[in-house]
Amino acid sequence: MSEEAPPLSGRRRRVGTMYLVHFSRPYYHARHYLGFALDLHRRLARHRRGEGSPLLAAVVDDGIELILARTWCKVTRALERRGHRSPRRRFCPICNGPRAYDSLKPRRDPVTGVGT
Ligand SMILES: [Zn+2]
């Protein structure tokens, strides 16, 4: 008898904030971190203490400052998955200027399901 994994649909539909962290200087070839949080301020505080992400822990340990470059409010993890398929630099206004805001928009409102 096999155990079934708990359904993910409820978790996937949770609405939160996606955020892009720009590093004050590159860490090897990494320059950004894209994440999703239900409580962004708490998550950023954890990152700055070196918790929650092995990459960010290494970055912080190397003395690199984490700069919150952009947020996407009231989105789901679906947008984060799309974001991970593209170069993060493209979405970053620090690297890419105002053009960054034209990229990576939610396809539908996560609450109403209406297309945007
Ligand atoms: Zn950047």
C-alpha cells in the first residue's frame, strides 16, 4: 500500500508576494535571488540572518548586501515558477532600468481568476 502525497492545490493557490533580491556585488555568477513569501518582511529578515536559503546564507556570509529590487504583490507561486525560467536580470530595475517593469506580469488575478 502506497501513501499518497497531500494535495498541493490549496498551497499552490496561496496568494503572497514574489520578490527579487539584487546582490550588492556578484557572488560567483549569481547576482539575484527570486523568492515567494507570505510575509515578506519576516522572510527578508530571515535571509539577512543567513536563514532560509543556502545561496543567500553564503552571500550574506561573504559580506554582500541584499537589496530588495522589486516586489510583485498578491501573486501565487505560478508566477515564481515562470520567473525561474527566465534570467532574473531581465526583471531587475537596478540592472535593467524601467524596462524591467514590462516583463513578468501575472496572467490572471489570483483571487478572482480574471485575466489581466
Ligand atoms: Zn539586478
